[in-house]
Amino acid sequence: MPPKTASELPNFVGKSEPFLRALAMVERMARFDAPVLIQGETGTGKELAARAIHYLSSRRQAPFVALNCGAVPDTLIETELFGYERGAFTDARQATSGLVAAADGGTLFLDELDSLPQRAQVSLLRFLQDKTYRSVGGRQDRISNVRIIAAASPRLHRLLDDGSFRDDLAFRINVLLLEMPPLRDRIGDPQLLAEHFVRRHARHYDVAERPFSESSRRWLADYRWPGNVRELDNVVQRALLLSDAAVLDLQPFAGIMFSRPATALGSAAPSSPLLRAEAQDASLPRYNDARAHALSNFEQDYLRQLMTAAAGNVTRAASMAGKERRALGRMLKKYGI
């Protein structure tokens, strides 16, 4: 039996009013075969919502195909979407279909739409207008029956204001608008999600489920969660796997743990000067280890402040930091932010 409501789908956990409003919109949008634009910060579940709309819709038996527009070089985005003909460029030894063809009859999900380059915006606009496209190097128009669902960060508004993103494309996609609330606005949901993640990861790793400490319950409610649900998932998974305590304290696992010299852990210093010198020499880390440790601490602190300043938007954060977006994404994934 296919699911009839969004709450029947896995991974939709929450009882807060903003979350339930979003779920109701997901169910309603699934009934109408129109383009959808999903907006929200990173980690709020935009792709999860897109999948829910697809699997609750009449297209559920057809493919759901996802493309992260920010992860594909500008020069390759059109070939990814529309495919290419043999000889279209140097390494095009045979014709290859794109994701639009792969999603025929189903749904094409374009994540990080605000990263789509101008040239690809023109091609996508044409496809949305009449459902026809032309492969790179091709001369024949093709038709594809695809529903477009796109996700964008809050910076899309700024791109529209400065002309970096086409107004007409935004109008074509923004027929149905779904706003995914940040976790900090979902009162009570962080604890429900944390308990859900404990159960899921305990089954996956074959370890015992454990309750949260009272301080962790308070912290779940008070923390701002710049990385939203994805960050919460990482913190819970880390605590469950790295702690042997009967109850889980989440706060120490909000960042990646590194080993420290014994003196940094509060051990008593030897009373003898000679013993103190020997202990200091034994606890002093190698230069490369100390440098790596300091760099890791700096990167974690910087990334958390950066994501807060960028309101959780990875593309905007990369611009603020002066880093290439994919490189920043790898760093965020490395530290579970």
C-alpha cells in the first residue's frame, strides 16, 4: 500500500506547529502536478520534502531523480540535465542521455537552484515553458514528461534583486512554494528527533538504546542548531557510538573530539621538579599533531560562526569565506556541521 499522508513516510518526525504546517502543504502539493519551489536553510529537509511530494503523487511509480546544481561545474550542468550527442565536445565518443530523460514520467529534483548558472537557467526556462529540450550538440527537439521540484536557499531573493537569477525562471518554478522551517523554530521537535535518531542508529549499529541526560534535554531545546536536522543527527550518532555512559550527554559531542595532553584533561601535576619535567615531556604532543589539533579547533569554531552568519546557507557561506563551495561543503561534512 502506498503512503497516503506525509506522516506515514519514514523520517518525518515532529509535532511542532511550523512542521505540521509544512507537512500539510506537502500533502496538498502532491495532489497537483505543478512545479514546486522549496525554500529553507541547509539541513532543514528540503530533499526529504521533495521526495515526499513525489511519493505521495500520481507519479510515485516513476523515477525520482535528484541533481545538486551546486555540485556540478558550470560547464557541465547542461550536459547533466539534457545529455549530449556524439562529437559535441572532445570526449563525447557516444551520445548520452541526461537526467531530464532519466526522470521521464517522474520527478526531477533540482537542489540548490540558486547555484544554477545563467546559461543553464535559459535552457531550463525553455524546458519549463513547453516541456521540450535539446541535447548539447543536438539539433532535434525532444519532449519529456517531468515534474520539476526545486530547492533553494534564502539567498535566492538577493540573486533575484541583483539580476543574477532570472525573474522569469523563478516565476515558472515558483507555482507552489513550500517553506521548510529551521529547527530552532520547531519547539519540542529537537528532542523527538534526537530520540528517533537514537532508535535508528541503535538498530543500524546493533548497540543498546540509551536515554538522554537532563542537561542534554535542556541543551536540545536551547541550542540554535545552525546545521538544523542534519547537525542534530550527526551529534546524536556521535554520542551513541563514542560514549559508554548509561545516559547520553550530547554537549561534549557537538564537535569532533580530539585527544589532548594529559595536563589538559585535569590530571594532577607531579610534585617533584624532575617528575614534572618528565611528565611535561611525555605529555607534549609532536609538532604536527599539535598543529593539526589547533587547526581542527580553529576550523570548527570558524565554520560554526560562519554558518550562523550565513543563516545556514552553504553557498552564501562559501562566498563570505572566499572558498569554493564544494571545498566548504567537504569541511562542513567532515565536522558534522
